[in-house]
Amino acid sequence: MRRRLLIANLLLVVALLLVLEVPLGIIYSRYEHDSLNTALQRDAAALAALSGDIVTHPGEHDADAIARQFSAAPGDLVAIVDRTGKQLTRPSVLTNDREFTAVLRAARGGTAATGEIGGLIYVAVPLGAAGDNHGAVLVARGDEAIDHRVHQFWLFLTAFGAGLLGVSLLVSSRLTRWVVDPLRRLGDQASALGRGELTARAEPGDGPSEVVALAATFNEMADRLDELVTSQRRFVADASHQLRTPLTALRLRLESLDPDDPAAIPTVRDASLDETARLTRIVDGLLSLARAENRRSERESIDVGAVLADRQEAWEPLATENGVRLLVASNGSPPVRALIVPGHLEQILDNLIDNALDASPADGTVTLGAEPNGRAVRIHVTDHGPGMTSDERRRAFDPFWQSPDGNATGSTGLGLAIVEQLARGSQGTVVLEPADGTGLDAVITFAAAD
């Protein structure tokens, strides 16, 4: 790709140089020859003005002396002839040339002429008014100096074009390296990622902005893929570990069943149903966690206060049954809206309210609230239960982790892991903080909607 870009750029530069330099060289050559022709016409007219007396009084003036005044360089030819065709100036190598004599004859006849004779550019003009011809003059010069200047100009154009081509090659090489090398490295990282190397990442901040954006997108994709693969591996490992215990217990219960002891059947049946219910809870939690990890939807502006009021109404009967007051705090602030994937906040609140009700003692209070915090919105679910230590709060979001009394409440240890995944899916965060007095304050933070 880099070689193709270089070749294409060089061909373009060569084409532009040809389009610009060839006409420029031709124009310069024409300009030099036109300048010579103009100078010859000017000198011929001046010589004709001075030659009138020479022709009419040939013995009184030195024609050669006047002719030498119009010889700009050795090899120039200046000729003055009278009406009879006699050459008054010193003879030259072209004196007996038929073309030379024909030009002077035509000029004596009143016809001015210009052209080339013997490698000399000439201008011939008649002397005297029309119909009263007294002779003719001819001024001729070689174009070697002009050809030399034109040749030098073409060499300059060639050198300039070669220099410009070299500069273009250098710039193009650097430019293509700046563009192509990041793409090649990105392709290598993509190939590595395709081979299963989940740590493959593109180098950021190198190349054009479009390539940098592409590298950032690639890294986001690689991070997401790594996260998905890791979560799936963790899901399989956790599921295998957590399902082994109830399955083993269920197998032992069934193996201990004695068909000859009918009185023991209800006990074994109830214990087996308990283990089956535990298995069901674990499977449901694992499926919820998997859905939370794999779901990626667009965020929308959500009225947080309306969702809090809705979940308070939905959980109020269970809270009343447990003897716990479930309240929505009103701090007098205007309604707040946050950018959240639809449905995420409801599931988060359901898990946190469920945990808070289990942790709250009779006559306790669980408070829901929301407050703006700069460009973010903080949502609180606060209970006044026994709370957790700092180490327990740090580990609470690990899948299958349970507090010391988790088994007593039938917890699977997946609720807070699901909450964290849902919050992350909406580009938010969730932390557990100690509440005033005792208990926990679960704080979920989302970006505020404009």
C-alpha cells in the first residue's frame, strides 16, 4: 500500500511538472526569439534612417563604420545596398548567396522581409518612401546566444523539477509512513486479536486523527471482547463451582432415601425440594448476571424521581409485611434526569431494595433518594441494618460473595454483581458507603442528562 501511494504521488508530481514546465520552457524560448526579432527590426529601422545619406552620397560616409555600430557580436551581418544592388558595406560570406541577394532585391523593390539565412536571423527593410526606393539595408544576427540561454533555462527547469521531485518523494515517504505504518500496526494487532491474543491493543496517538480514532475504536472493541471472554470464563467457573454443592447435596439426599422406611420419605423430599429451590435461585441469578454483562444498549434521559416513586410503590407491600418503612426522600430540589439504559435503574433498585429490606430490622427505615452532583446524578438506597466492614464492602460486588449471614437469608451472592454490571452498562458506578449511624448507603452515580 505504501509503495502504491508513493508511485501514485510521484506520477502526479511528474504530470504536474510536465504540464507546468514544458509550456513555460516553450514560452521562454518564444520570448527570446521574439526579443531578438524585435531588436533586429529596431536596429534595421535605425540603420535605414542613417543610410539615406550614405546611398545618395556614397563617397562622403563610411558605410562600414556605421554598419559596425549595429554589429552586436562577432558574426553579425549588416549590409547596405543602393538602388542598383551594389553593396556599400564590406562583403560577407553571404554576399554571393542566392537567397541573400533575393532578399535584398525584394527589399530594394519596397518589400520588407524577415527570416533566417545561413543560421542567421535577419530583417531587411527598403530605403526611401514607397515608389521612391533608394536601396535596402539588412541586419542579421546568430541565435547561438539565445539557444544557449534557452538551453540553460531548460536545464534549470529540469534541475528544479528533479529537486521538487526529490522533495516530494521525501515528503510523500514520510506522509505515507505516517498514514500507513499505524494502519499496518493496527492490522497486525487485529490479526493477533483474531488468533486469540486478547491483550493485543493498538498504539494510541500515532497517525492522522481518523487513524487515531480507528485505533481507539479497535481498543474499545478489544477491551469489550476481553471483558466478554473473561466474564464468560468466570461465569462457567462460578457456575460449575456453585452448582456442584447443591447437586452433591441433592444426590446424597436421594441416595439416602430408603424405600423401606416410608416415614423418612417426607423429610428427604422436603430437603430435596430445598436443594432444588436453591439450584433454581442460583441458575436464575447466573442467567441474570449473564444478561447484565452482555447487554449493551443506548442510554436515554430517564426521570430518576419517577422511577424511585414507582419502585417505592412496588415494594411497599413487602416492606410493610416486614415491618419496615420504605420512603422516598424529598430534598426540595427540582426533578433530576440521568442518562441510563431503559430498564437498568429499575433492576438496580429492585436488587438494592431487596437487600436493604432483608438487612433492616423491624421498625427500620429504608430511604430512596436522588440528588444532582455537578454533571452527575447520585442515587441513594439507605438502610439502617448491621452494615458491613470496609473489607466486606469492597468484596460485596464479587460474584457469589456472601456476608457471614448470607446463607441464613438464602442469598446466592449474585445480586450486587448484577447491580454493578447494570450500572456499568449505563456507564455509571455503584459503591457501598457507611450510612449515618449504622447500615449501608448504596450510591449509584450516572451522568446527568442535559
